[in-house]
Amino acid sequence: MDTLVIVIHVLACIFLIGAVMLQSGHEGMGVIFGGGSSSMFGSSGAGGLLVKVTAGLATVFLITSLGYNILSGNKVADQDSIMLQSNTVETTAPAEPAKPGITFQDSGDAKSE
């Protein structure tokens, strides 16, 4: 079943790329910055057959993406994880060497001359 969904998904990807590449851009770069015609779908209306085919292929792409995700499930939880293994090695920190002490000698009033 997974193979069938993947095959349909790859074919939908290829045809979707082709459908998008076949569409002609009538407006140019001005559309990016808010230019173009004043109607919602451009000057040609809601679109022709190619727009509907592109929308259909995009729908198939979305459905196969979600379908394969559901079919594949959470296979990571079925395998053992290194983080979940209980045979961890406990190491103790090495003993710190004794630090040399600093001692101050009280010279008293040695310079009281």
C-alpha cells in the first residue's frame, strides 16, 4: 500500500511541476509588488482548464502526502533508542588534588622602629 501511495505521489509531483510550468505569467514582475489588474483573479477571470488541473494535482499531492504520513506511522518508537537504554555507565569524577594553601604570617609590629 505504501508503494502505491508513493507512486501516485511522485506522478502527481511530476505532473504538477509540468502544469505550473505550462501556465503563462501575463502580469510580469509587477504582480509581486501589488500591481496588476484590479480584479481578484486577474484580467482573465477565475481560470481555465489548466488552472483547474493544477488545483486538482495540488489536491492529490496534499492527500498523498498526508496519506503516506499516516500509513508510515511512528516507526521510530518501535525501535530501541540509545537515549532510552538503561545500561548507562556511571563514572565518578576523579578526586581533585589538594590545592596549595596560602598562609599569611603575622609579622606583628616588625617595623615599629
